[in-house]
Amino acid sequence: MWGRFEWCWRVLMTGWLFILFGSGGLALSLVWFNLLLLFVRDSGKRREIARRSIAASFRLFLRIGRLLGVFDYRFENCEELAGDRGCLIVANHPTLLDYVFIASRAPHIGCLVKASLVNNPCFRGVIKAADYLVNSQGETLLPESQKRIAAGEAILIFPEGTRTRPGEPLVIQRGAANIAVRCGCELRLVHIHCDQRYLDKYSRWYQIPQRKPMITVSVKQRIASQSFMANQDDAPTIAARRLSQYLCQELVPDVR
């Protein structure tokens, strides 16, 4: 009886958290980010404040979710992200909340986001204020990535391009590898593991597990993209293919 009540509570609170998340993004866009436009003239400083505000709101969101018993989480070695500059941060993508977890601990990083989110009224202002890259930028995406990485920005990318399909091997798109190889930058690997199916590719928001899920975010090693060039004559596309194959193996979380 208690187990059934607990499950119903988590379903209700999951729905409420979705409303909170969307309304929070809308409030930031309509109020706080517009105030920044009025009072902070320097665009770089304004972007920094916006990203720190987003990270703070994400930390609050996660604490509320834990307090309500909807989910639990832990971070491993996430302090390593603080020093990451001029690199790509690549992670597997099992749940809808993966970006929230990483950005909550690394407010300085940028992100490559789906083009569809730009049309979402709850997130459009957030993406613009944080100056995130959009994966629909086509021919300008690579040079803009190169420019930002050269300037010392770290960019978060989920190389799968979408959430992991449960029970299937990782399928890595070559976008992240192409950017890394052509920019000559390092990559920081991040493993995200959820001990149950939760907010995955095929789940509706209300299809939650019988017991509270635990999400673990573990920061792993940095790797050099140029080590995938067998020799100087190798084409970048060949090195990107090798790097993508490597990521297919190395982005599979360690399950303990």
C-alpha cells in the first residue's frame, strides 16, 4: 500500500517539476535576462551572469527534486570540470535531465542545443541569453565552434544527438568528433548512469519506475583529439571516424 502511494506521489511531483522547470525558464527569460540587457552593457559579462544564473536555478531544481523524493543523484569528480577551458565536454545521454546535471556544476560551459528548443517559448530566451550554439547553424557551426574554443570556452555536446535508446548500443554521430579534430582540441569524457529507465528516449514523463531512480554523473579523463591522427597526412574525416569509434566504447558508463 505504501509503495503504491509513494509511486503516485512521485508521478504527481514529476508533473509538477516539469511545470516548475518550464515556468522557471520563462520567468528568467521575461524578467531576469531582460534586466541584464538593461543594466549590463558588456555582452561577455552579461553572458557569464546569465550562465551562472542558469546553473544556480538548476541546482535549486535538483535539490527540490531530491527533497520531494522524485529522484536522487550523486556527482563524482565534477570539480574537474571547473578547470576545463578550450575543449569539448562529451557525455552519454540516458535521461532528459542530463544537461541540467552537468550545467548545474559547470556554469562556465557553453552547450550545443537542438534547433527545436529555439522555438520553445520557455527556453528560447535562456538559449539566447546564455549564447549557446544551435545545431542548425550549418556551415557556420564549425567556424563558430573553432572561434569559441580558441577563446577558451568549453562546449558541452551529447555526441549521440538524442537520448540513448534503452537496450541498444550507443550510436555516435560524427559532429563532436569533427569539431574536436578540426579544432585540434581535447575532449573531456563524462559518464551519466541511471540505475533504472527514467525519462529516456521512449518514456513519457508519467512513466516512472516503481522505486526512486539514482542518477550518477561521473567526470572521466581528458583525451587529445590529435592522437587519432595516425600521421600528418591523414584526412580529418578519417581521424574523426576513429574518434567516433573510440567514443562509442568510452562513453558507455561503468555500471557498479
